[in-house]
Amino acid sequence: MENIDPVGVHTGDSIVVAPTQTLTDKEHQMLRSAALNIITTLGIEGGCNCQFALHPTSFEYAVIEVNPRVSRSSALASKATGYPIAKVATKIAVGYGLDEIKNAVTGKTYACFEPTVDYCVVKIPKWPFDKFVRARRTLGTQMKATGEVMAIGNSFEGALMKAVRSLELGIKTLETPLCKELDDTALVSRLHNIDDNRLLVIAEAIRRGIALEEIHSITMIDMWFLGKFKNIVAMEELLKTETLHTLTRETLLKAKKMGFLDEVIGKYIKAGKKQVREKRRQWGIKPSYKMVDTCAAEFEAQTPYYYSSYDEYSESVPTKHKKVIVLGSGPIRIGQGIEFDYCSVHSVWGLKEEGYEAIIINNNPETVSTDFDTSDRLYFEPLTPEDVEEIIELEQPDGVIAQFGGQTAIKLTNPLADQGVKIFGTGAKDVDAAEDREKFDEILEALSIPRPKGYTIFTFEEALNAANRLGYPVLVRPSYVLGGKGMEIAYSDKDIEEFMEIINMEEQEHPILVDKYMMGKELEVDAICDGENVLIPGIMEHLDRAGIHSGDSISMYPPQSLSFKIKSQIIDYTEKLAKALHVIGVVNVQYVVFNDQTYVIEVNPRSSRTVPYISKVTGIPMVKMATRIMMGKKLSDFPYGTGLYNQGEYVAVKVPVFSFEKLHNVDTSLGPEMKSTGEVLGIAKNVHEATLKGLIGAGFKFPEPGDGILFTVRDTDKHEVIDLADGFERLGYKLYATGKTALYLNQHAIATNAVRKLHEGSPNIIDLMEQGKIKMIINTPTKGRDSERDGFQIRRKAVERSILCLTSLDTAYAVLGCLQMNKKVENLDIVNLDVFKK
Amino acid sequence: MKAVLVLDDGTQFVGEAIGAAGTCVGEIVFYTGMTGYQEVLTDTSCKGQIIAMTYPLIGNYGVNEGDNESGRPQAKGIIVRELCREPSNWRSTMSLDDYLKSHHIIGIQGIDTRALTRKLRDKGTMNGAISSDSDFRPEEWRERIKSYSIIKPVDEVTSREVVHYEGGGYRVALLDYGVRTDMVQALQNRGCEIYIFPANVTADRILDADPDGIMLSNGPGDPKDCGFQIQVIKELLGKKPVFGIGLGHQLAALANGGDTEKLKYGHRGGYPIKDLAQDKTYITSQNHGYAVLPDKLDPKKAVVSHINMNDNTVEGIRYLDTPTFTVQFYPQTSSGALETAYLFDEFVTLMAEFKNSRRL
């Protein structure tokens, strides 16, 4: 594999192409031999990853690193070649030799071969900068991507364009509004920035006629790649000179081979994508599907793993079986992680149990769903309407399941339904009803279910108006997003202004929601509905109160503090909503309890992030069941009954995991926009022990008695800090707080050292942190220019110095509860997940 | 310019002409290596063949002076999906297209090479023609395509006279059936003095040079076409240590009473083989269309030492009655894997042992 980005950018943050494109055989063999020598010398058995830096104008090379294990790149290499590295490595571990392990792709040959590919693979990282708009986007030796997409094509241009649109950034070609406003000089200087936008900046530079040599001298990206980017830009420019009437078959075919969507071609020739599609039909231009077979067609392959090309001969021969397509969830990102891959895979299993052939479409090389042996047939393709429709046209499936692939799949529901494709499970109309503010309000009104008041708006003025009518604080967010992307709590007109600006940096197809913000207890439910009955496997209670995104909140199952009344309301509302929305399959409902009344926050008629969690802790295989219900089974066909399922004696606590140390300039304070990149689960007989296990699993480093704890909280939170501070003091911690907080605590007879704020001179908070006197910080973010800046600096310093920093008082209380148990890791009970299987 | 590829079975692929203009007829074979197009084109084993590259992007790193396996391209034609006209590599001196043009090699690009490969895999190696002539009519060429065969290509690729390379080590007589540059380099790297003999010299002439060992090179075509060379080898066996590669391996088998067959579609690219004595597998570079049949060999005189892990064909033979060993693959190539270069060391050891045993 060859990195397009020269040395200096972490390989996980680099655009990668496989196989190498610019190396002669001599260079290739030189590095290959070096790798073999390294492996032999180290005595590796199993997988090993070697990274090299090769001098561009000599045979000099250096080893960057050697990972004597299966690595992140191994997953990519496995998907890129069809060679299952980890599987083979495992068989080696248990004693087999490469000459004894069958190549599962051909079924004939053995694992002791080097795969040879007859296509080109491009990987592009998925960075979280669309969520962390303030994060430093510079790429370097610290990896920042949360996921990646891979695309296969038989030209580099085709593979690159597929990968670009798989990122779901609203970018479908190399031309974007980015940098359009810069003059040439500014653009050239922008080329020096090594960040996630570099590809697009280069494309714009090429468009302006800046010489490839100059771009090369700045970026050091190989001329071969720059030449390929130029081909794409040239096609974009050529298309601009065409119209639907002047466009020739030859040009259209060339554009399709380069990976241009009908939609993109349509935009350039000022026609609709339907018209372009009609032209294609008329001229017989449609994708053919080629096989990934590890051997460049030399041997007959048995694995139905396909990618599209615009060749004449298609190798994918659909079967006549009853079959269903499961749409995958694309790249791993904050808010849409590996949970949806779990769901896709379980859905495939459910389909197989019902006797259907299961077909997966997905573009993520890191997933199980894109293993060639997970589904009956795998299409490694982007998840856009056109790419999916073409596969549907070929396969003619009984229908499509879009519930399990997160927003990526849900977004495809409408375009596919418009084409007459059968969507299994909840219908497109009902999916829409749950997302469409007005339709949803009507449903709630009819069912007499309350929700926080809110408005649907499009413009800044409307947003201001809505916020002022509701009264601050309000929650602002775009609709049709996952992970609360772009979601913020606004306390003032100024906040509204700032948030709307950020939201509008991306083109918004859907309206923006402004809701009254209620600070209460949040609860979440995932339920299965067969159209008649509803099963609620469990209710999850968020430890952190509303305002912190559910994905970032510590969450407990079963709920620890629910009254009978609230529990009944939740069951009642969930059942009513599932039926009203005609849910067939899974539905996720989020509630907030405020003044002893349950309000609905949102309903997602699809599988949610918490489905794997709740499936594991209740022992109910939700996705498999939901899939089988979509295929016609009823809840009564399963042994789990209806209504709220009985809870067991164990408590499971989900704790989010963050990656702040890798993302510079990101504020670590938690809010309505999700920031966590993963999660862990702690299971025990009581909630404190389960929480402790979860916190340890999430990497929390607890301070020891005698260590310093710093309190710096909002004025409104001060009264809540008393018990907390008291608890820590009793455990023997040394307390610090800034001026007013220190005074307040001391007045309540809790011995607290006053420390200076940042602008109050030295020694201040930062100095104490650097001296190692503070081992934990409890900080609730304060509004206001200075304090915002202070808080931000303190939190970032905490990340740098690995000081535990809690920005939620609820979490802080939970930590106190854990420490009060005074239990050591070695004293924790080991619990088998099977305890939840009843 | 439009070009067309016509196969013996009537299949046609329409693409774009690359390299020289005109029409060429040849045996169409596919090469699966992802790098090394220059080495393959100049490999004498490709004499008379039209090479179809399975990797779609060819010509990316251009052509350079140092990576030729013989003085000129040996293939008759080339088939690629996409030819790169703007190569990028520090050693590149010209584009592949210019190189093809300068050597009058005809080619085609823009066709579905995977579909072609599948056809060759299913039906076996086939003759065919590439043409960029506007008046090209496939039916007029059908007979020429069908009757095309590569006759005695060794005579065309062997050197015309004896070439001598000085060296301080053992003296090797290298019988040139189409020797690759990298093989000569492998011997030189081990200090050998080398006499390269044309393929038509007699055994006496070779022995007159008093070599410590004899190396049978690779080469193109059907080994059974090489009656004279087989006879020469028969006369040399037992007199000196012999190491054969590729065609040399096949000829040695025939000289020992063995038999060969044409493979359905050959081995061209990287292949896993197993050294049975070591019980170890290696990835090797290969380029051959014929293979030695194991059953005709007298088990008392010859043992199979290496096999192909994909199809179990013979990849190496060790002879018991004479100090001879041969392999089908290229043990050390600049266009391919290098791990089996140990065979050259074994050859050197064999020469040393043989010399010492005679001294005693």
C-alpha cells in the first residue's frame, strides 16, 4: 500500500492507495525483501506490519515502524485484497502452516500466496472536524481520524471519487466552495497546510491552472497522483462546457468510468440527475460488477465480493433466491460508530435464519459487515442513492432493510422508496413523520404525549424569533442528524448567531429545530414492534442530566431511580408511539423527566446506538428479532413476551470514552453535541461497582486520598457542590477552589484552599496543575468571555497533563460513590455476560 | 486511434491503439504481477507472445535503462486496461508508450482485461491479433491467427557468439536459451567467471572451457522443439554440476527421460512454491507455459524437490545419479521475489563439492 501523503502524516490520517502505484518493481521488491527479512529476524508467527519511508529520487529507504501484530492497516489490506489476514494469523497461532490453510476465496488454493489484485483501492480517513469545528485540522504524526472509507475501482480516478462520496461530507466531486474566495497567491500558500482539506485545495489549485510541478514542490505528493487529480478536474471542467444535448456517449461513459455520479454530471451540464440517468439508459451505460478474488481472475473464485466498474462484462450473477439487501452504516464517526455494524451483521444473521439470501452494501473496511463471509453477497460500494439503486436494479431483491445502518442508511429510505423499492420495516412515510417536526407534533397531540415546546426554522431571523418566544435556554440542532451533530444549547441571542453560522457552513437540506431546553433526567428506550405489539427489552437511565448528549452520558440499566408513575408513562408512550408510527422492527425513544412528568425528546424509528448495549444486558437478540419480524414473524413467535421485559439482578453501566488528547483545541466540556468516540460497559451486582468497572474500563485514573481536587463551577451549581466536596474531603482529599467557590465551601465548613484564576496572577490554577498538586478537576463550564477562555484552558491543560477532568456534576457524584466503596480492582467480581441470558 | 483485439475463438475487444501502429499476431498470455511490466516485456520467455496485464494501470513508472531482462522487448504485443502516458519515477527515461513505439511493439488499451483473463483461464492460452489498421478485417486474418505458432524461438533469442565475463570464483558455462540479465548478475554476485554459450554449441565445445559447473538458462517456447539442446545436455550430465532454470529445467527433464506438457494458461506472475526438503513455502516469480510431468521420471534417478502450491505442478527436480538440480521458477530476479536465491548458493556449493571430490 502506498500513502499519497508523504512522510509526516500518520498513516491512519493519510489517503492510501493499494497496490503501490509509483514504485518500480525494483523498489517494490527491495521493500518487500526488507519486510521479509524483518519478519524472519523477529521470528514473527502471524501478522506483522512494516512501514517504510522511501526516498523519492534514490533507493534509500528507512523503516518507520514495525508492528509485530495485526494492525489497523491489516484490516484495510484484508478488505483491499480479499486476503483475511487476522483469520489466517489466528490459524497460524493454533499451529497451522500457511500451506495448510485454504484460501477461502478460491476454495482451491492455499493461504501461502501473495494476493494479486486487478483493481485499484483508495482509502480516505474520516476525520471528526465536521463535528469539532474548532479543532486544529492539521495532520501530523498524531492520528486524528475516527474511521475510514475504502473504495474499489478499476481506475484510480473512479476509486477516488467513490471514496470521496462515501465520506458523507456532502462532497461528491473534487469541486467545492472551499477556497473559491481565495486569490491565487492565497491559494498557493494554503497548499502548505497539511490538513484534511488538502485534496480539495489541490484540486482548486489545479483548476486555477497552477502548475503541477509547483503543487508538487509544495506538497511533495507524487506527480502521478497529481496527474490523476488533474484528470478529474479536467473532466469537471469539460462537463461544464456540455449540455444534455451536446453530451456525447463517449464523454458520458468516460465520466462514469471516472466515478462521476449522475447527480454531479447533471449539476455540471445543468440537467437533472434523472435526465442523465435516462441518457445512460438510452446509451446502455450501466455499471458492471467485478469480483474481488485475491488472484486477478487467474482462478475461479467462490466468494461473491463485488465492486462496480463501467465495463461491459459483469461477473455478478444474481441468484433467483428470495433475498434482501441490508444497507451498512459507512465510515465510523462520532455518533455513528461500530454499533451499527453490529446491527448490520445481526440483521444478516436474522435474514439467514428466515431463509433469505442477505446482501450487504457498505464502504467501511474496518467492519465485520464487509467481511466477505458475513453476508451471502457483498457489494463494497458507496452508500448513495445512485450506487445503491444500480445494485438493486441488478439484484432485484425482495426489498431493502435501512433500519440498521444509522443515518447513512435511513437517509436512503426516501430516494429508494421513490424508485419503488420495497423498504422492509417501518415505512418511509413514518420515518419522515418522526423526523418532520410538524407531522410529529400532530402525532404527539393526537396521542396526548407531551414534548418540550419547539419550532422548525430555516433562517437566522426565524431562529432568534423562536428562541425568544420559547425563552432561553433553548436547544438548536439540524434535523436528520446523528450524534447531535451541530447541536448546542443557546443561552443568548449571541449564541444563536454563532451556532447558526456553524450549522450553515454545510448546506442544509432539512430544517433546523429550536426547542425549549428542559434540564431533567434523561431516559432512553429501544423497543421492538411487530405492528401490533411492543416489546421493551429495557429502560436506560442517563446518569448525566439532560443537556449532555445521550451518547456522552454514563447510562445505567436497569434504571436506578424511576418512580412507578414515570415507568408506566414510558411504557405507555413507547407503545403508543411505536404503533402510531407503524414501526415494524426497532424504535428508539428518548425521554426527559421534568417536574415528575415524562416528555418525549425524540423518536428514531430505526436501530440506535444503544441497541447492542441493551441486547447484551437483557439477553434479547433485538436486531435478529427485528429483522425476522420485518420478514413476517410476530413477537409472539419469540419467548420474550411484550411490554417491559423483566429486569435481572445485575446492573450494567455504559461509560463513554473520549479521544481529547488526540484532538487539539477541542473543548472537553460535555454538552448536547456528542464528543465520545467509543464506550465500555461495566457489569456488577450494584450500580456503584458497575460504574467503577465502567470508569476503569474507560481509562479513568482516580486520584488517591491526599491528592488535590480542584472545584471551579458555575454560580448556579454551587449549592450542588457542597455534598460532593464534603464527600471528597471526608475521604481525605485536599480541596482547592477559585475565589467565590472556595469562600462558599469554607462557609459550609468544608476546608478548601483558595486558588487564583488565570488572570489573577501566579501561582494560579494552571501553575498548580503543572506542579502536580491537582489530580482531579470538577469544572462546570461558565458562560462569559473570560471564564469561557479560562475554563477552556484549564480543561485543555488537564488533557495534556492527564488530569481527570469532570464537567458533569452527576458524573462527579458517581465517581465519589465509586471511591467511597474503597474497592480495589482486584477485589471486583468477574461477571459472565451470560448472567443476562434468562 | 482505435484498435481491435481478436481472439482465435472469434471474440473481439475494441479499444485504443498504443505503441506502434499496425497488426500483430501472437499467442496471448496473461501476466498477474502488479509491478514489473518492463521486466516481463523484455523477458525472452515471452518471445512471440502478446502479454495481457491483469493489473489495470500500466506504465505508471515509465521505462528505465536498468530494468531490462534482455536487450529489447521480446513480446510481440501488449494488452493493458489503462496506459499511463505521464509516468512518474526518478529513474524513468521514457514513457512505456514511447518505448513500445521505438521497438515497433503493437498494443491495445481500454479493454476489459479481466474479461479477457477469465476467457483465457477458462479456454486456455489462445492465439490472437491486435490491429490498429483501419482496413483490418478479422475474417481475413482468421487463418493466420489459427495457424500461428512460436517455432524454435530459442534460436532467435540466444546470443550469437560466446561472451566471457571475468570473475575470481568458479567458472560457469551458461547455456543461453534466452538468458535473463538478472541470472547473469546472480552468478556475478557470487564471484563466478562466466562463459555464455549460444544455444547451438556442442557439448565438447562447452567442456573445452573446463567449467566448474553448467547452468541451463530460461528461455521461450516448447521444450520439445529443442532436440539439439536436449542431446547436448545428455552429453553433459554427470560430467559437471548442472543447475537449470525455466526452460533449462524442462530440457534437463527431457534429457533424463522425462516428459513435459503445455499448461492450460501458464504461470506468469508471483506463485507460491514449496521446497519439499525444507518443508517451507516461498513466493517465486514465474513466466512459463510448459511444465514437467512428474510420472515419467524414474524415481530412482530423480525426485521432485519443489512443487507449485496452487496446482501441484513440478517446480523443481533433484537428480540422484548426477549432480544436477533444476527449478521451474526464477530463483533470483530483479522483477520478483528474492527469497529463493539460496539456490544459487547451493549451486556454488555443489561446484565446490564436485571440484573437491575430483581432487581427492
